[in-house]
Amino acid sequence: MGWQDRDYNDGGRRPGMSYTGGPGTHPLLKIFIGALPLGRWFGIHVRIHAMFLWFLAFSLFSAGKLGWPAALANTVMMFVVVLLHEFGHCFGARIVGGRATEILMWPLGGLAFVETERRPWPSFVATVCGPLVNVLICIVTGLWIYFQWGVVAPLNPLFPYVSTVIHNYYSNNPTFAEVYFHPVGGWVFATYSTSFALLFFNLLPIFPFDGGRMAQEILWKFIGYVKSMSIACIVGMVGAVMMGLVGLATTATMLIFLAIFGFLQCYQQRRMLQYEVEANDGLDLSAAWEEPTSPRALKRRHGLWAKRAAKKAAQDQAEQAKIDAILAKVKEKGLHSLTWFEKRALKKATERQRQRDLAER
């Protein structure tokens, strides 16, 4: 999943702070939030997060009956597939004239730092190219398994993670053991199942997964950036809760972690969106797919902006009247006379005014 056109898309290089072990990070914290460079591939810096190394160590330590060689092989396979997925985002951004600067690998996947024009189509292309890489991998490995061993690869994305799903597949495909224990077939099958699972979960409509991003970018063209992002975040939070319940029901730890991550990301993005709207006085000026050129389109655009401006002005007037009434009540009866809702409204109005004063300095 790519970070595209976001205010926090600075690769952790913002002065005084760092999410990936940059200069602003305390030396002792680098063993947890630092990042190890893996080189520059295709003009893109690739780094691996310290938490991925801790995840690898935990996987090897808790391998159990599988043994550490199998655990290491599975982790390496996941790493390669996710890395190819992220390169898909990077190349997709370049196709539409954007640029890709960095890929960060961490336990829950990868982050491709790409920049495209702030329009639906370039953003959509950069997003969709990641899952397309997984589709290509699944087609190639699935056909290989079928024509080489006569086995139809499973179409259940939970296959590698849920024991009951694995048992049912084994029961219906007794010849699968020939593939699994074959020195080449085992790797081919692992590549297929890993890529298919990644494809499925990334296409879930949970922001910031690719499915949630693509849904937002499609809606962006028709209802504007702000509304589309708000809908994507709300749908994402609902989807994350459902994913978490499925994870609890199937004892799939990875699903639970993904659900928590997805919910928090949706919540944070929605809060950031609210600040963005307030900074622009409530106007969503990013609804354009491309700049209109015909007089009719320009007239429609200006009429839309005028309606929004008038609506915003009416809302501001009503809000100011409400605040004036609250202040009058405070002057007459004191602050203790306010209800919880009145105190909340006064606090929000004060914070908005403070933000505007800071912006004007």
C-alpha cells in the first residue's frame, strides 16, 4: 500500500522527529524503530524496519514443530512477495509521471513512498499496480502448479493461516503432498499462497489498504476528495471491526493485528481530514478530475463553489450566534451554569479560533 500525496509522506525526515530511525531518533530507540538500508534498487531506496527483524527473531524462536529453517523460508518468501508488491506501486507512480523515493519493509507489510499528482487517476494507477503484481504472481505460479503436478491451487486466502482450511484442502487433494515436499514445488506453492493471501487482504475496503484507497480514488472523481476520504475511513473502521471479529473467531492472530492497524489508521486519517477541512474554511476544492476547459464546465464549477461558500457562511453565522448565546449565559450566570454540550461547543470554537490565529501569523 502506497503513501500518496499525504502530509506525513516525508520518509521520517521531518526535523525533530522520526518514525524510522533518522537523526531525530534517540539511539536506544533505534533498535525498535530504526531502519536498516538494503540498497538502492531501480533508483528507489529500500530499507527494512527494526521491528521486522524482531518479528523474524520471534518467528524463528516460536517455530515449534516446523523448525527454524521452515520459519525462515516462509518469512523470506513473504518479504520477497511484499517487496515486489511495493515495487508495483512505485512503477505505477512513474507510469503517470510521479516519482518513487523509498520503500520501507516492516512486519505488517511494506510502505512505498510515492508522489503523484493530487488527482484521482494518477493516484488510482499508483495504487492498483501493487495488487496487479500479485495477480501476475498468482497466475504464473498457479498455472505452474496445475500443469506440472495436476493440482488446482487453493482459492481460499486463509489457507496458509487457518488449520481447518489447510486440513480440508489436504483431504480433497491427496496428491498435494507431492507438490509440498518437492524441492521446487514447495517454493512455488508458498509463493502462490503468500501472494494470493496478500492480494485478498489488500483488496479489502479498509483504508489504508489498497482496496480502501482504490474505492476512495474512484469516489473522488464524483464527490470530491474530502467526502470520498471520509466515506473510505468510515467504511474502513467498520470493515476493521468485522475483520477483528473474524480473527477472534478463527484464532488468526495476524487478522487481529491487521484489524487493529486498519482501524487506527482510518481513525487517524479522519481526524487529519477534519483539520484539513477546517484549514480551508470547510471548502473541498479538490473535487476535480482535471481542470475544466469548456465554458459550461467552468460555469458549473463556479456555481458549485458559490453554493458551498454560501452554505459555509450560513453555518458560520449560525455557529457564531450559538457561541454568542453561550457567552451571554456565562456573563449572566457564570461558567458553572453551562451544560456539557455548551461547554463542548465553546471549547471547539475556541480551538478553531486558536488554529486560525496561528495560521495567520
